[in-house]
Amino acid sequence: MSKIAFIGLGMMGAPMAHLLHQAGHSLVVQDAKSDALDQFLSQHDGAVPATTPEQIADNEFIITILPNSAIVEAVLSPLMPHLRAGTTVIEMSSGDPVRTRELAARVEATGAKLIDAPVSGGVKKAIDGSLAIMVGGQEADVNTCLPVLQAMGKNITQVGPVAAGHALKALNNYVSAAALIATAEAIHVGKAFGLDPTVIVDVIQASTGRNNTTENKAKQYMLNGAFNSGFSLALQAKDVGIAATLAEALKIDLALGKHVAALTQEASDALGPQADHTEMYRYVQPD
């Protein structure tokens, strides 16, 4: 089994770290929130809190799953003088691919390696270990990490070189956000016409408009007003913004993407940082 430093025990990170612990890996854990850290440690015998950069760096793998690239960089920067050959950073956040490339170069200058491995599937799949993981990195580096990744996900795909995973994750979340908005708007139009919202979802789900929202979100979190899927609207806005920024950097006019990014950010600003991304349903609801 491997020695792993796991940084980020949020709604996704905690169940992922739990699966690594179950698989028998040795864990050093860190989180900015002391209550999240204390809770994890109380439930996982043998896991220890990270207290120094040296303690984190002295592992075969360092996993980060954090809100954004700026925080990842802030966490990893103190580790740079202590990294060594034989250590691989597995960056599992939804990061900015341009910044990820730059960070990978800094890590590699120390003799260590970095791959990016963002995930898709939400809290439910983080809990049951069936996440889809999009991996960017050299094949040999990715292969080294496979036993660790396989403890957390079932659909693990090497999608290209370093930062390719983050690029594809942002594009995936753009498509997901666009489908969520389209589904929410379709339900509201149908309701105004007199259709049963449940029937609307069922028919779209059985037809060509089927998408992740009709399958996993509309009834479960939107129509019932629960809005507690576990993925924040602010993070979705961040991810769609990354996709739009990437297209702009490549001089590609992402016409729909720009609109989805603007609407998602507008909703996030209006509903606040605690809003679940499924609350887009009520944001686009007609007056």
C-alpha cells in the first residue's frame, strides 16, 4: 500500500479519502477547516494530521482536491523545497488548465511529478467509488497512479498530457450546465402551458433530450425544492468560466458558452455562495 498525503476533506474529498483508507493506504490529511479535519480523524484510525510541509512532502503521492487553482498553488508552494523524485502530485480539483501547466513545470523542476485528475459524478459517486476520472499526464506517471485512482473511481481515462484533464473537466461541466439550464427552462415553459412537470421530465428522459439533469437532478433536487445535490452553483460558475476563458485564449468564439457562463455567474452572485447548482431551476423561473 502507498503513503498518501490527502489535502481537502470537503464534500467530495472526505469520501474519496475514506475509500483510500478502506483500501489500506497510509494517510496524512489536511484541511483548512478544523472541524472537517477532526471529524475525519475521529472516524479513521491510523490517519494523522499534516503539521509540516516536510511531513506532506514525504509521501509517494500528494492528492489535492480544493476549490480552485489559486488555492492549490497556495497549498503546494510551501512544499516545493521539500518535494523529491519519487513523489507524484495528483491534482484532482477542477482547475484552470493554463495554471495547471505552469504548476506542473514548477513541480517537475523539483524532481517530482504532477498529473491532473479531476473527477465527475458528484458526492454520490464519490461515496461509492464510481467516479469518472479524467487524467492528464505522461503515460508512465499515470500508470504509477492507477492503483490509487482505482480506489476512488471506476471510469479512469487518460485524456492527454498534463492539464488535459482540467481542460476536459471544464468543457464537460459547461455542457452539463447548459443542459441543466435548458432543462429548467423547458420545465417552466411546459408548466406555463399546463403540463405536469414530472411528465415533462419523464418524457425528456425517454427521448432525445435526455441528459444528466433529467436523469439525476430534476426530480431528485429541483421539482421537490430540495436543492441539496452537494455541488455548489459557485463552483459550477467557476468551471463554466474556465471553459469560456480557455476558448477565448484559443481564439474560439464560444457563443453559447459565453451566455451560459454569464448566466451561471449572474445566478451565483444573486443566490449567494451557499447556493446549490440545482437552484438554477428557481433562478430561471418566470415571475
